[in-house]
Amino acid sequence: MTDESHGIDPIEEPTPPPGMPEVAHDDQAVLEGAGDFTSGEGLVAFAGIVIVAVWLIFDIIATEYFLGHVILLLGAVAAVVPRLDRVKVERVHPVAVIMKTVGYGVAVMGLVALVEDVRFEAYDEVWAVLGAVITYGAAVMAFVGARQIET
């Protein structure tokens, strides 16, 4: 017979490092420090930032892929509205409703851009294809974000 009480403590579960949740699937604790772009409004805002960046890089600097004015305007609104004073914006209209409307608008204009690009053969250079793919990705991101926003 063996004596298993040799002064060795039983194996204990290690404590999680600071910042990690106690429970493995505690979604609230995981998303707590994730940043501004994890909510629906954040996704729409990030899509707007991407659209403005595509305009600056591929339209202004490289002059290879051109965006329409409507999608650019919607992208700028999506990028700016969450950074304004929320109380002042709420006097005009609820921010969630604005961001949801802008997100769906970016998605629709992204679809229109896809149809126009295919129709008018905008894919003549590698930079144009890259700018187009990034724009379509931003439109999909805006659609997903707009779907997540609860109004």
C-alpha cells in the first residue's frame, strides 16, 4: 500500500492573470476592454473611417479608384457623429437611429458602387481592385453594424 499524504498539496486551479475573467465564457468581461469598435455603432463608425481612408488613398493620392459623393458623405457622417457630444446630438435625433440609418445607407451605396464598378469596368489596375474590395468590405461591415444597433 502506498501512502499518498507525503505533504504534497493537491493540484489547485491556477488563478487567471489580471484582466482575464474568472469564468471562461463571461462575454461581458471579455468585451469590457475591447474598445470602441465592438458595438454596432462602433462597426458603422469604423466602416465610415475606412471609406474616408479609401477616398483619401485611392481617389485623392493614387487617383485609381473613385468613390461617389453620397457614400463618401455617409462615411464622413458615420465617422464624425459618435465623436460629437452625445447630448447635443440627441436633441436633434437619437444617435442609435442616426447610426443605423447611416449604416444601412453605406451598405446600399456600397451595393450601388459594386454594380457601377462592374458595369463600367472600374477594375483596370491592381490599386483599383484593392480600393474596391476595401470599400465593399466597409459596406458589409456597416450593414452588420447597423443590424446590431437596437433602436
